[in-house]
Amino acid sequence: MDKSTFDTRPAITGPMHASLRHDSAHKHVTGSAEYIDDIPDPAGLLHAALGLSDRAHAKILSVDLDAVRAAPGVVAVMTAEDIPGENDVAATGQHDEPLLATDLVQFHGQPIFCVIAETRDAGRRAARLASIVYEDLPHWTDIAGARENGAPLVCEPMTLRRGEAETEIENAPLRVKASMEIGGQEHFYLESHIALAIPGEDDDVTVWSSTQHPSEVQHMVAHVLGIASHAVEVKTRRMGGGFGGKETQGNQFAALAAVAAKKLNRAIKFRPDRDEDMSVTGKRHDFRVDYDVSFHEDGTIHALDAIYAARCGYSADLSGPVTDRALFHADSSYFYPHVRVASQPLKTHTVSNTAFRGFGGPQGMLGAERIIEEIAYATGLDPLDVRKRNFYGQPGSGRTLTPYHQEVEHNILASLVDELEASSDYRARREEITAFNEQSPVIRKGIALTPVKFGISFTMTAYNQAGALVHVYNDGSIHLNHGGTEMGQGLYTKVAQVVADCFQVDIDRIKITATTTGKVPNTSATAASSGTDLNGMAAYDACRQIKERLIDFACRQWNVTKDEVEFLPNRLRIGDEIVPFDTFVRAAYYDRVQLSAAGFYQTPKIHWDRKAGRGHPFYYFAYGASCSEVSIDTLTGEYMVDRVDILHDVGRSLNPALDIGQIEGGFVQGMGWLTTEELWWDGKGRLRTHAPSTYKIPLASDRPKIFNVKLAEWAENGEPTIGRSKAVGEPPFMLAISVLEALSMAVASIADYAVCPRLDAPATPERVLVAVERLKQM
Amino acid sequence: MQSAIRFILNGEDVTLGDFAPTETLLDHLRLTRRLTGTKEGCAEGDCGACTVLVGRLTEHGLRYEGVNACIRFLGSLHGTHVVTVEHLAARDGTLHPVQQAMVDCHGSQCGFCTPGFVMSLYGLWLSNDRPNRAEIEMALQGNLCRCTGYEPIVKAAEQVAENRPSALFDPLERDRTEIMAKLWAIRSKPDRIVVETPRVGHRQAGHHQAGRDEPGQNQAGGPDEPARTILPASIEDFAEILSENPDATIVAGATDVGLWVTKQMRRIDPVIFIGHLSDLQSITEDETGITIGAGVSYTNAFDLLSDEIPALGRLIERIGGQQVRNVGTIGGNIANGSPIGDTPPALIALGADLTLRSHSGRRTLPLESYFLAYGKQDRLPGEFVEKIFVPRPRDDAYYAVYKISKRRDEDISALCGAFHLTLDEEGKVETIRIAFGGMAGTPKRATHVEDALLGQTWSWGLIAAVRDLFDTDYQPLSDWRATAQYRSLTAKNLLTRFFLETAGAGQELVRFEMEEA
């Protein structure tokens, strides 16, 4: 062979651990990346729109849809009676979430009927024409209201305990008992929910859905149609953002589109308006943490007894696992000698709350960080010193056991925090800030350094599995498919890097294909930060199988031993011979080698007994720390984030550029949750912050003025994950807690740092001013 | 009279004679043209995912501005050049430098907001050779991203600014002369344009039931009459059309009216578009003050107002996003009578006058008396806002405007207070005008506070003594933007802030040091 034609480059493009750009970046900037609303309309496409309840809690006495049916452009109007299977889309099997309400509505905005029209506009207009007679029932929309009304729980609560918190709480010299209110959060993915259903022969229906969980959409569509799952194919190429908001919430749109598609034998598109999306889909849970903590003069915690109550909305959805995860993170990074923490998942007459980046973890951790603040202001210690004194210890310290009885292993937090403390110049800046505050009447500053320790794995052990499908075509091109979905996080890119690395081929040889239930079945949601850990390993497994067959083939064909076969960049060395990858693959095909494989992965080591509150629910922990400095205006409560330094642990990064993107984005999203993002329901139970005009996520001009983000490059996962990397989706979100604490310190300056400001979240300018006024009165 | 509008879409000349008055540019792009790069994120002009550039002829030549296609009605595009994200890259696929910088800096994650950011960055590229950080952030105020935290997007903008690469193929530089000639040709013979469409169409289905009781709802024309889009030939023609159609909806920038359609699904026809009327577009100054035509956008007013009355410039920087400021008008902000419009309190404190015009003449009144009650203004049928006169503050006057909102930029005021003070030689209050938005059903002066201040020595003690009189002037409401208590307390504290500033002891949060901005 003419060797000059060989690819002799020393390395492939796109191996693991390289800062590759997002696979769709070029398409994003040119507007050619295809989202579901961009797919060319199928012939005869119709559009769906929702008819919503305008009561928070009421019996439906009658529904008159004549005017809706008579409206121009209306083709059909569907109610619960039109659902051939189960009128239910409850994600966790509680059967408490009707697709369309029948005789009872339980939140303002609950869907009652669905209009199918020639245009989206006609459908939206017609949906407002219904005459519905209600009989109002008592309603409550928040945690206080739920408690006053003795509200039921939407699912089984959980308690974690270790030691004797109830009695030991008395046995320390200092004690604080108080509460913290923590607001919810709207996901505000830029692409609102959407589904496109296309009917087929027999029971078949294909649904394009903007979902993090195609398998669940498949299951739900089958469930409401009363057909087998094999008749339903769900496809998702990309979402315009998810953040947990598309884990279960896409079910209703997909299911209604599918029901209409089968009923009318027409393609149906369902794209709610932004306001409708925000009104009918769940959000992050609000929490109220009632804490009773005892501690010593040196700031070490002795015992904690706390209740974590959540606004769950009218049904369970994922409230069970969300409130569980709040408890799993009620320790933040701290060892509690005696602890009892209990969840209270309260029913409210609001939309059912759901998954959102962190999944209860942020609320649990925020409660712990408030407790640290209480201790710091009670003892006069720097909150950072209180934190360090309560950190989990190293093996043998007797301070490694979590409230759920899992040992904290491979704990790198202390060194990570030390490094950030030095690189951010925390101590000197804190001194400067206290000096500044002494001479500054109106503007006050604050600084805080807070840690993150986040448990990685679905706490529902069964979900920790994944599949992948890899085809090597006989021209040497590779088709990659797996159960994970792409919502912007770069999962597709990272998994393609794994495949490129396995076969040692350039990444542009790999075609990344839409997640499809027909290719990889029974997938888990792309959630819990697990996407790369699970799907990366599953893809690796598929590649491994094909490679083994190829190596066997090479041994046969070239008459060499396995160790004489080596995958070099875009070529193989077989014995003394160099063979281009595509030539080699073609030869394997002619030798009838199977060039396709289904890969599979299940996370090892994990188990969990919820009743006993014991087990090993997390495969490992991801760590991080952030230091934030802020300024507040004590006349108005307005503030600015002046500087943020972050050091974060992603193990050995699979793609540093994408990981930094997750950290920066997660931080700013977390900052929004804790500052300007406020959900507000009026007296009628109507959400009034249902659009970007009223619900304020951060802007470019809200991000930290100085923003230093670094990966802990020395870190490596202690467990054998893909490339020894760590999950990165959720953990950085909680880095933003330092912003709230820095605001709190600025407020505390009003009373010479002697009083805990108890600044609740979100710390809107109003809440900051209220806290300032409270401290002024002291 | 003509019966079609003409504009240029990317490289194509468009003549349209069949569209509803409320058809949005975004729907036209996505549904009719299949230009799906432009996204719908919110359909209310807040997220910027639908940002496109609209080029128009001004006295400074052809100017391209970012606008929200979701609330831009087709009728307002006559004589413009619409540029979408599909027009940016070279024909061979080479990315424009702003696109390339976004790729290089990892400026996209989910990618849905990205075309809008690219267009805002492109608008900045065209208008500013070397933007600083403050200007970059200002250019991005109207674009929401939920994934990146903005850091890589700002870095992309900085990369382009620092090392401005050449884009030989830049489509708007390349075709500028040709585009200008075409737009001049469209504009050369001003003529009234009326486009009529049958009412029972896609866009108008079910209109007769939507939002019947909303203020501004118009009922002209029965269901069988066509819906009309009207572009007057001149300001005189406008007055005549309005006298014949007193119930018509007047649309300048549509940054508010757009939402009546996309969110409330109101019927607003017939619609009179006035954004193209150059008679309403002038902003002039003389020794007595500044005269602002009702059609002057915030962007066009910004430079002059910033120079003459810097506090007004700083207020305008925080109104909407760039896309809203590019088309939203001060005239519209006043005319719609909102109690939370940002400019009325600022202008009332300055003692501005408003001139209303109709077919039969003009009348001028103090701006504050235009606002009669919530939802009710002193504008008679057939009248329109023609101009605003802002008297020049005395050189020794103190003037400040404070906008308080949950989020600093692109938010609606919880309250907005304006203070305008002159002192006599003895340090006593000679004149004082204080006006607030967000504190009552209309923008309103704090007359009790003013009366108590007048003639008194401007001092800390005076402020402490009178601040509680705000409770007599205002009984604000609680809503999602703030509670009544916060509004009341903050209003008082703003008087304190104003006093501290006049005493040279003011402190404020500053996002950028002065030398940077």
C-alpha cells in the first residue's frame, strides 16, 4: 500500500479530556439547529391548545364547550371522555394527576379540555370561550396555609436519624431554634414545552417531544392511549433547555397530542404559549426549614433536629424523591453527631412541583448553611471557621458518617476550600470589608465562602442504568445513540468523545443521533447529573464489544496475537502493518463481523433502604466551593454581586470547556433562585409571575462583575467512572449559596455582626431592606 | 393610495398586500417564510430569542437596529430592511466574526437563545467599533440566556471588540448602497397605504370574544368588514385618518400593544402605524428646553437627553432591553397612561408639557394633568400625542430619578421617583417637584411632601420631619413587584437618598467604574 495516503497524525480530534466545542455550536449560531417547532409541518397538521381552570380548588358542576366548538378553525374539542386509556400522567404511579380534570380542579390553571384547531392562534382563542360552572372549595397555596388547614401529604414522608437528637439537643451550651423560608423557582428553559405527534398504522404513533425522559413519555402515551409501549416511538434530538423542568412535565403535552393524533388521524403539534407553560408546569419546591440546633462555643455542632416542609402542589409528581434529596443534603458538608431530619411534603392548591437542578438538594443545603450562620453570629466566629470545624473528617476521624449512614469517602473538601480561601484572598478581603462598612453609611458589603458536597446517583437505585447503541458502518463512519438527552449540557459531545477515544477516530466520523425509544429502550431520565456517568459508560461498553470482535478478526485475518493489535489515531497497527480504520472495518464486514453493539451500564455499589433510612445511595460525591462579595444599598435593598471566585471538582474533566460552562451557568441560575426570581400567587391562587415580564431571571448585567472560575485540576474520581470524571450538572448550582450569605453579612453589619440577619430566599431588594430594617430596630 | 407594503427581507424584495394588522414579523418569518432560525421564547419582547435587525433610513443614513420580531407587526415594516440570522454567514458557510466568536468562546449551550444573541451582537458590531463592557451589557439587556450565565457570551463580544476581525463578506456592508437605494425608492413618494384583509382568517379567528372589556378594545367594524392596516402618508394625513377612525389603535413601537395581541388576543383593528412618520421623529433643543416628537424612540432620544439631563439618560438605560428601546417611544410611554411607565414621573418632575394634536388643531397641557385616573387619560377622540416639551433645568437645580425594580435592568418599576429641586441663596427650598410612578393609579406628584418642603431650609432635619408625609400622598398597592410597605418605605428613603446626594454625601451602587464606562 501507498503509505503516503495514510493518516499519520499523532492524535485524533475530540478525545476524552479535551475542550471540544459543543457538537451543535455551529448550528446554534447560524440558526440551523433544528428544534421541534422548526421541523417542517407534516401535511394536514393541526394544533392543540389547553382550556384551563380559573379556580384554585373547586368542584366542576358543568362544562359547556359549545362556543369553543363553534369557534372559527376549531376541528375538535377533547375532554377526559376522549381519553381511550387511563386519564392519568402521574410520574411515580400515585394515580393522582389526571391529564384532563373531570369533576374537581385543584389549581388555578389546571387543564380541563383541549382544543384542536387549524392554527395555533385559532386554538388559543377558542380555548377561552368555555363556560364552566364551579363550586369553590377552600384553597391554600403556600406552606403556612397548608399547615393551618391541616393539609395532607402528597406522599410518604421520610426521616433520617443517627444518634439521639431529641435528647442530646439539650446537652450543648448553646442552642438556636428558628425557621428559614426558601422560595421556589421557575425553570425558564428558553424553549417552552412542545410535542409533535404523528399517527401511524395500527396503534402506532410517533411523538417528537422536548423531554429529558423519552422513555417515560413513551410509557405515558401508551398508558393514556391504552396501548402497548411498543406502538409508541418517542424522539428527542435536542431541547432548548431543560433543567429538570422537562423530566416529567412534558408528559401532558405529548399525551394530549398523541390522543388527538390517533383520534383524528392527523398530525398534531402542541406548543403552549410561554405564560401557559409557566402556569401549567411544575417548579422548584418552596421549602420551610424549622431547625433546632445545639452547639458548642467553638462552633461545633452537637445535635440537630429539623423539619423540611415543602410546597408540593396538588399531586405527588416527584415530590417524594425531591424531599428525600433535601434530607440527603441537610448535612451540606457537615458532620452532625446527633441528627434527626424529617420531610413534610405538603399538598397545596398550586401546580404540582417537580424536578429542578439539584432536586431538593439546594434547599436542604441552604438550611444547613443558615444553621452555620446562626452559629457564627451567636459565637462571633467567622462563618468560614464554623464551617471548617464542622466538615466531615477523613477516615478514622469518627466524623465520616452521614445521617443516612453512608461513609463519606475520597473527601477532598478541606483541601479544596483551603485552596480557594487562599486564591480568593478571603481573609484579607473580609477584613477590608468590615473596615469599609464601619465608615460607609449607605452602602454595605459582605463576603462569604461556602462549600458544596453533592451526592451523585439517582436515589431510586433502579434508575442508575443506561443503554447505548453503536453501529460502525462499513465505510468506517459511526452512528451513536444512547438513552441520554441533549438539553445544552453537552452530553452528546461528551459521549461522542468517549466513542472517538475508544476507536481512536476523529470525532467528526461519529454521527450523533436523536435519542429514540426505538433504539435504546427503558432509559432513565437525563437527570440527577448522571447523564455522562451512565451513558458514557454504556457507550464505552458498546464500543468495547465491537472492538473485541474487531481485534478477534484482526488476529484471525493477520494471524497475530491480541497484543499485536493496536488502535492508533484513525488507523490500526496489526503486527507490523498499518491499516487505515475504514479499510480495516470494510475488511471486517466482508468477513461477516458484527459491527453493531448495544452497550449497557449499571452503577455499582449503591443501595438504599428508605424505610430504615440506611444505605449507600450515592456512588460518590462531587465537591466545590465559592467565595462571593456583594454590595447592598441600605436605603432600598438593591444590591450588586461584585466578585465571585469558584473552585470546583469535576474529577478528571472529560471536557473542561463544557464543564466550566456548566459551572458558570449553574452558578448564575442558582444566584437567580436566591435573589431576583420570585414566584407570586395572588389571593385567588393564580400565579402572577408567569412570564419574563414579571418573573426575573438574571441578565448579563447581573452576573458577577469579576467571575473567576477554576476546575480543581488535581482532582480525580476515586471511583472508576468514565475517564475518572465526575458529574457536573447540578453541583455548581449550589455554589450560589455564597451570594445569599454575602448579602446576609452585608445586612449583619447594621447590627455589628451580632445578630443573624435570617435573610430568607429569594433575597429580593425588598427582603434585603426588610432585614436591614429589622436589624436597625435591634 | 396604495394597498401593499414593501420591504426587503434579507436579500429579497417583498411586496405584501394580504396580511392581518396584527400579524407579527415572527410568525411571518417562521410560518410563511420558513426562516426558523428566529425563535419564539416569550412572545412579549422580554427574552430576545426572536431578535432580528431592522434597517431604516434616518437622517444619519441607513441604520440597523435589533428588534423583537415577536411583537413587531408586519405593517410597521414598510420601507425597511429586515435581516435575520440566516443572512449572516457567507454563502460558502464561513461564519460571521460574531458567530465565530460565539463558537470559540463556548457561548451557546442549548442554543435556543443563541440566534437572538448573535443578532444583538451583530447590531452592536454595526453600531460600535470598540464597545466597552458597559456597552456590551447594555446591548445584551434584552436577551435572556438560562444556560451559560452569560460569561462566555460577554467574552465573545469582548473578543470581537478587542480584535475586530474583518468580515469582507459582511452582508450589510457589502450591500449597503444597493439597499439604501431601494429603501429611498420605496420612501420617495409618500402615499397613504391601506391593506385590507378578510376578518375570518387564521389570525383573526374568534376575535369577537377576546378581551372585550379591556381598555383600548376597539369595536369598529362588524365581523364582515375587512380588518385594516393603515399607514398615513404624513402627520396631516394621520390626523385626518384618526378623525375618521377615532377608535383605531395607534401603533408606534408596539412594545406594549404587541402584548395586547400576543397575550390578551385582543382585536385592535383598524391599526394606524406611525413609526415611519418623520414628522414625529424629531428631537430638538434650544435655550428653553428639549422638544421630543412622539415617535422618537428611546434610542434616538438617548444621546441628546444624556448630554442635557444626564439623570434622564441613566433612566433610559434601564428601560426595557435594547430591542425595546430601539422602537419604544417616549410618546407611547406617556400616551398609554400606565401607572408604572418610567418616563412620566421623570418628565413631570421636570415640568414637561404635552402637545396633543387632532384634525382640528392642537392643545398643550402640563404632562401631569394628562393622567386623569387609572386607565383614563385626557385624550379626546381623534387626538394623538404629537410632542413633549421638557424645560431645561436651571444650572443650579438638583435633579434625580431613581428606578427601583426587582432586577436592575429590563424590569418594570416597583416604584420610580423623580426629584427636582432648586434652593435660594439662603439654602431654602425655592422650587420642588417630586413625582412617582408605581405609587398610585397614575404617575403622581407628592404634593403634601412638596408643600412641606417649600420655603424651608434644605436640611437633614427637614427631610426627617417631612418624609412620613409620603403616606398622605400615596397609598400604594401590594403586588408581585413589591408590597405596599416596601413601596412606602422606599419612597421615603429615596427622599433621603436625594438629600444625601444634594449634600454631596450620596453613595450608590456602581456596576462599572467611570473610566470603564
